[in-house]
Amino acid sequence: MHTQTSFQLNLKNGVINMTETYDITIIGGGPVGMFAAFYAGMRNAKTHLVESLADLGGQVNALYPEKTILDVAGYPAIQGRDLITAQRQQLAQFPLTIQTGTPVTNLQRIVEGFAITTPKGITHSKTVIVAVGNGAFAPRPLNVPNVDDFIARGQVSYSVPDKEQFRGQRVLVAGGGDSAIDQALMLESVAESVTLLHRRNTFRGLEHMVDVLHQSSVTVKTPYLIRNLAPTADGAVDVTIKTVGADTEEHVIVDKLLISYGFTSDYHVIEGWDLAFERDRRLIAVDSTMMTSVPGVFAIGDGATYTGKQPLIATGYGEAPIAVHQIMAAYFPDKRGPIHSTSLREG
Ligand SMILES: Cc1cc2nc3c(=O)[nH]c(=O)nc-3n(C[C@H](O)[C@H](O)[C@H](O)COP(=O)(O)OP(=O)(O)OC[C@H]3O[C@@H](n4cnc5c(N)ncnc54)[C@H](O)[C@@H]3O)c2cc1C
């Protein structure tokens, strides 16, 4: 079951005050954008957080809410969903304006700051923090003719919002990256059986996790591709798989199919924002203060890059206060900048 939160965020979906000018607008409500919004709240900045997906939490919430994350400081182990719930609670301490389901389509410099365009209107902000991760993302689809019928029946899915839905089921996970391995191992504890199918003989996942996979009860089938889905007489899914490089086919009968082919990210609109990118990797270049090539626009999290950058949650959490403090010092010098969070609250 999803954890229910007992607090209210200042959600203003669909209703924005067009005359409002924010101190800081944060584009992207993943874990890093959320932490930046919290930190901006700590600095009493008038803050607007805009997220294209219906929910906050970025990749963590959308792609691996059930995964146990081991490398966030202060948590020996925490599920993705619980981390985002904790961040929501942290955010709820401040009267921020948060808009979900609102993709930012344009970012333009105006006389005093920036105009931020979304399908719901235009807002103004003195400064901007871009925390867009890999762009507005969507799962990479399984391309077989009748896949939508199985999605509608809940037998094919692209994420695991609740692993209880897989309890006692025969599950086929398709994919070869970290995400597919994580999901297969996560479902091992609840499913009747888990098969992991990959089109190559080697996995792209972390070596340690590949070792854990091979020691687990997960049946690993390589190198195979999914060719067709058909319903069985008793309501299961007959998955036709084909050996890569040969014409042999097999059938795997399962109750649920989890497609973990990664995700496509739509960076198209962001590329038009006139920031300096590392073009090959579609990452926004920033300096040591997280400022982009455009003064007043900062970038943090997976979408920002510099020498030595590691795209991790912990890295982005560190970048958020750097950007916020830099903005406050450079654009709002009258606001005193305490050193520690406790003095921020008391001051
Ligand atoms: C399977 C998997 C497992 C992982 N495991 C770990 C782990 O164990 N530990 C770890 O540290 N990291 C892990 N990561 C990486 C971690 O998830 C990322 O580092 C983290 O999510 C980056 O956060 P972010 O806020 O920068 O970006 P994201 O999480 O990508 O969030 C960016 C948000 O911006 C939104 N957005 C994009 N474009 C727009 C727009 N134009 N307008 C409005 N909103 C927009 C997106 O919809 C998204 O919600 C994992 C990643 C994956 C895929």
C-alpha cells in the first residue's frame, strides 16, 4: 500500500498568480529539486517549484519507489517511496508554491529576471534553478502489437508502484540494467517466481548486484527478445520470446510482465533554453556555484555537470544549498545568510 501523508502541501495546480514574481523558481520536482525548494524555504525565499509529472519525487518515485536505497546519508537503508515521503514532510514546513502536472516549456530572460512558460500560464522569477534530471521522462515501451490490451488489464507495467500487486504471481522482468536487476530481486521476496529476460548475455548493472542476481532464485534467460503476447485460456500471459541471433522461439507463461527497458527523456524543450550544454550528454554545464552560462540560472542534480560529477541523490543534495546560498548572496544580499540550518530557523 502507498504510504498516506497526513500533511498538506501548498499545491496550486492550475491556478497561478500571473502577477507574482518569485525569488527562486525551481524547475523539476525530483529529490534534488525538492531539497532545493526546502532549502530556499529555509532562506525565506519566495519559492515556486514546478514539476511536469503528476507527483513529486522524480526518478525515485516514478521508477523505483520500492527499491531500498543504501547511499543517502543518515539512512542505513530507506525505500525510495519513504525517502520522497520524508522530503515531502520536510517541504511542508514552508509556504512554498508547488505546481505538479505542469511542464515548463520555455524559459526566457526578461528585464527583471525570467519568464517561465507552462501550459497553465507564465510566471516570473528573479532567479531559476533547473533541476530537470534527464528531462521529462517516460518509460521506454515494449513494442509488440497488442501491448496496450495487457497494460489495460494490469498484466504489463513499466514500474512497481506497489510490490504487493506481484505477490504470489509468476513474473517476467525484461531488461538488462540496474533497474531491471533491482526490480527482479525486489520481487523475488513476494512473487511465486521471477524470470529476468535480457537481450544480451551480459548485464549492464553494478557488478555486485549481478553477483547477487546469480545467487538468487531469479531465473535468468539470455539472450532473448520478446516477440509477442497472447492471453492464455486461464487468463495468464503467453510471452513468445526469440533467441537473439537465431530463429528459435520459446514460450514463457506468466501472470505479470514488468518492462524495465529504461526510460526516454524529453530534453527537446530544455535544449531551447539557451544554456550551455555538454551536447553529447545533454547535460547543463555549471561552475562551482552551480551557475549555468546564463547569469541567474543555476542547474543542479542529474541534469547538471562539471568535472568529476556523479549523478547520485547525495551529490544533488549537496548541490542544492550551494545554488541557493549563491543566489541569496548574489541576488538578495540584504538577507543574512546563517551558516547552519538551526540558526536559519532561529534567526
Ligand atoms: C533504477 C535506478 C536506481 C537508482 N538508484 C540510486 C541509488 O541507489 N542511489 C542514488 O544516489 N541514486 C540512484 N539513482 C539515481 C537517482 O535516482 C538520481 O541521481 C536522482 O533521481 C536525481 O535527482 P534529480 O532531482 O536531479 O532528477 P530526477 O529524479 O530525474 O527528477 C527530475 C524531475 O524534473 C522533471 N522535469 C524534467 N523536465 C521538466 C520540465 N521541462 N518541466 C517541469 N519538470 C520537469 C522530471 O519530470 C523529474 O520529475 C538511481 C536511478 C535509477 C534509474
